[in-house]
Amino acid sequence: MNIIAGYRCIRCGTQYPSDQRLDTRGCPSCLETGPSNLRPLYPVGNSSIDLAATNNHAGKSLWQYACHLPPFGAGIVSLGEGLTPLVPAERIGKVLDVPHLVIKDESRNPTWSHKDRFSTVAISAALNQGAKVVATASSGNAGASLAAYAAKAGLQCVVATFAGAAGAMISQIRAYGASVFPMARKTDRWALLEKAADQLGWFVTSPYHHPVVGSHPIGIEGYKTLAYEIVDQSGDRLPDWCVLPVCYGDALAGLAAGFHELLEMGKISRVPRLVAAEVHGSLSAALESGHDRIEEQEQRFDTVAVSIGTTRSTYQALKALRDTRGCAVCVSNDQITSMQRMLAAKEGIFAELASVAPLVAVQRLREQKVMAASDRVVAIVTASGLKDLDSSVEAPAREKPFESVEDAWTRALERTGSGHKA
């Protein structure tokens, strides 16, 4: 069954047939000047949607927005993803001088990260196309998510990773039954996936060519639902800014696409400005230069935010920022680790290291007066802090147990004060 009518380059607009080989190089016409991803084109009216089958998921997952997603009908693979809350963050907002700050908490997804929005659509597409094996190159979240949805669909899953990937996430991937291949050389992951796609026909969802243009275009459509949910949950308080951590910009591109669809439908009167929290500054440099080709940046330090640690982002991320009058902000290790502790202590949200980068960016933009105190800001926290626990939290010293209630009582008073009610 053909779920799409074709593909269109996001840069030059060239259209390609639905059977176009997607080998993650993107648009052949743009390869030399500005390597660019494609977007799927849907049949007019999405007439092939089986509304009765789709409605089985409506109200339980992001598939309540199925009319804006690939028309799989009964072929949807869902674990109840999406519909994550917008959490008011007054306490940390006060510290950052951003009173109207809310957090879109994506750690509430089934595998505890925003990648589930991608995987539900990508795995549904793989099943639709008759794939037997799905695969990704991943440092953690994407692999764990793809593995879970592959398990739900009854597909084999292969995750090519690298030595040093977060132990908790590798354990999670294996728990879902996926085959994990840690490669001594990080770039060998892509060579493995290219060979498997060419010779075995694996459905590969991640990039596996350089320069990267982004992940599988159909999967990226799932991220549009972030925009739909933010608008529905905000009521008449549409945010002025949406800030998220960015590596290759899949979620950023999907978020921008979702907002622009809502604008075209007349559901919103403007598009929020988007901000990419990045590490090594490739998007910042591209915005400054005005060029479409993203240049490799020097890796000045080893980041603790491994999942956004790329030295070269993508045109799809750059386009999303340009189209929304957005910007990019670089974040450091000290800022990230400090913000992770602050978010947990003040708002009760324990987020992955990369996931607190948006709050660091918000702090920087407010200090620079780019954001106004009156602006409404959504920070998208993309994953749970349990994902990279071995990197984010120092092992506590083993405390000697208290020998008596009296000893514990004395210590409790020291730590909390009297604790008397006012």
C-alpha cells in the first residue's frame, strides 16, 4: 500500500516519486550546495485513511492527529505515545526571570523520551512496507525507542552504537530484544547500516551518510504533533518561544512543520520563534554566515550532553530556525549539570543532561534581553534523567546507617530546621 504520493526537497522543492530510494543522502540536486532532507507528500485528502481503525488510537496517543500524519489506517503501531503535559515552571522561571515558563515534559512517553513520536510513525511505515528488520545508529534514546516499537510490531531491531554509550540506555535497548552492535570506531556504525540497507533491505531510520541531512522523512512527521499538542494545551496563550535541544534537528524540523501547518489552516495567527540549544555552534555559525551548507565546527571539549554533541548539524534545522525567526545558543557542561540539579530540585523533573540544555538557552537569551520577561516560553525537555544516570549524577558516598531514632531525629532537624507549620 502506498501511504505517500511522493517526496519534496525542503530546500529546492524538487519532487520525487514515492518509490524513491531513501538512503539518507537527501535530495540529489542539493548534495553539493546544501545537502537537504525530503518531506513526504500525502495523497490528496488522505483518502486512504481507515478512520474506524485510526480512531482506536484517538484520545490515547498522538494518533488523535492522524489526519496530519501518514495514512496507515489499521497499520498503526502505538504504545500510547504523545499527549505529554505542559507543566508550569514558576519556581525555576523566577530564577531565570521568565515568569511565563512552561515545560513540555517528553519524559512521560512510553520509553521516556521524545523519540517515541518518531518511532511510532517510522515503525508503522516499516510494517506497511513489509520490512522484517529495522535498524538505527544511536547513542541511546533513538535506539531504545525504535527497539520498543519494533518489539510491539514483531519486527527484528538492530542498534549500532559505540563504546561509551550510556549504560542504562544500552540495557533498555537489550531489554526490548534488540541486537546491539557497539563499534570501536563511531563512524563504522554508518558503514554497517549502509551495507545492510543495500544488501539485506533493512529499514534504516537514522542517518548513515555524511554530511547528515536528518533521519527518515516519514518518521520526522511524528514530531509535528509536538506543535499540535502545544497549541491545544496552550489555549489562547500561544507561546512566543519554543526551545529544544538540537543535534541533527529532526524534532526541530518537525516542530516547525507542525506550526506552519497550523498557521496555514488558520488555527494560529503566528508561529512561535524556535531556539536550538546546541553544543559546538554549527547552527549559530550558519545563521551568521547566511549559507545553506552547514560547516564542521571544532570540538573544543567533550560534552556531557552526548545526544546533542555533533559538530555539524543539518540544513533542516537551519531552515526551521530561519523560517521562524529563531536562533541557536551554545551550552557548556557546567551550565548543563547545574541546570539539571536546579530543575530537579525546584520543579520535581529529573531530566537527561541534554534535555536541560533548553533551560540554559532560555537563561542566556533572557540575560541578553533577547527574550522579554513578559514572553511566554515553552522549554521542551526531551528525556528522563534516568537515561544517562551514569554520566549525570555523582555516586553518593555510602552513609553509615543511624543506630537510633534519636540520631536520625537530630540529623533531620539539622537538615530541615524545625519543620513546624506556620
